[in-house]
Amino acid sequence: MTTQGNQRALITGASAGIGEGFARRLAKDNYELVLVARRRERLDSLASELASSHGTSSEVIVADLAHDDGVSAVEQRLGAGDVALLINNAGFGTFGAFADLPIDREIEELDVNVRALMRLSHAALEQMVPRKGGAIINVASAAGFQPIPFNATYSATKAFVLHFSEALHEEAKEHGVRVTCLCPGPVKTEFQDVSGVDPSSLPAFTWVSVETVVDDALAALRNGRAISLPGTFNALTANSVRLAPRFLVRRISGSMFRNQRTGG
């Protein structure tokens, strides 16, 4: 995914974690950037750092993708038609028994993880398909391969992203547009703090670095793969659940995630 410059990538959730990792890698690869997140101070700091280290030009869009006006602002930017790569990375998870969780927060999770991603994918494809070029990386999760009790809304939203992205991959490729779905397993980012997950509840060998995730996603996109599953353990686990009986998958995943909440 190297370029001679003058290509632009738009990254949602760019202020931390995987989104920040994409920004750093693409700046190194001479992309100009549009950085989208809720926290202006972090975006401004990252944009300044990338300008100093790589000479990268970065636009900053402060937008909360749980709300219509935030999504509309990013849709409008994509409508300019100069974005070669869209990375739909913004998202969050909640953990706990669904009946015990605040329903407003669950609806926000659905809005960010599904509705915003769907709208921004559409806005990008409206520009990319007619010009027969462009690419989209939609960030799902290994959680999208199975139902996960105590992680019900998150795993369901990521199942949507996975299936939606696979379908777009087939639709778009005949127009010269590439779509890849990134399905990482455990990655140590701020995600755990926001969702209330205790990182120590999972073995050390299951975790992969942000850099590994970004490298695998860009390699998958470059090679025309519909799905990126970074890390050997992650790939084996995600594929094995397709062969196991569904009652067994949900029981095992439920027993694992029951105790993953911080202090749970």
C-alpha cells in the first residue's frame, strides 16, 4: 500500500488504538489523511506529530458518529470524491448481561458500529464506483464469527460488519474497488478501558500488536482478500467456530466472557 503521494485516506476513530495505528502507517506510506474522532486535542496532536515526522498533511474532523450530525459531516467530506481509502474503524463494545446494561448505551453502540459504518461505506462507494477505483477497510472483530453471551450487542454488530463487508467485497470488485473486513482478536488499546474488560482474563499469547493488525489488514487489501484475521491464534479460533455445533460455541464463549468484565 505504498504510494507516491497525493492519495488520501479517511480514518474514523483515528485518535487512539487501531485507528491511530493506521494513521501512523499510512503517513509513513505518503498518504494525506483525514482524521475523524470525538477528541479534537488528540487529533490535533496526532496531526502535528505526523506533519513533523513524515511531512503529512492531515485534515481534522471532530465528529461523534453516534449522532446524525457527526455522520453527516463525514459523509459530506467523502462526497468531495478525493478519498482513495476509507477506514471505518470507529466503534466500541459493552460487556455484561444485556438486561443489566443501559439500553441507551446499547443503541449508541448499534449506531456507531453499524449505522455509521453502513452510511459511510455508501458515501464512499458512491464516489469510488463511478471512477472505478478506491478501497474500504471495515473494522469488525473476531467476535463477529459467533454469538457471545455477555457481549451480545457487540458481537452482533460485528457479525453485521463482517457479512456486510463480504457482500460489498463481491459487489465492488467488478468496479475496481476493493473492500476488506478486518477482524482482529484481542489487541491492547483503550477499547478494554471503555468496555470494562479485564485484559488479564485472556492468555498473553492471544494478544497481537496494533502494528501487526494494521500490517495484516493492508496486506489483505493489497492482495484482494475479503477478510483479514491477524494472528495465528485468532485465525484458528475464528475458523474453528464454523465447524463446531452452535450450541457448543455459544456455551464456550459465554463461559469465557462471563468473567471478562473488569472486577467481574
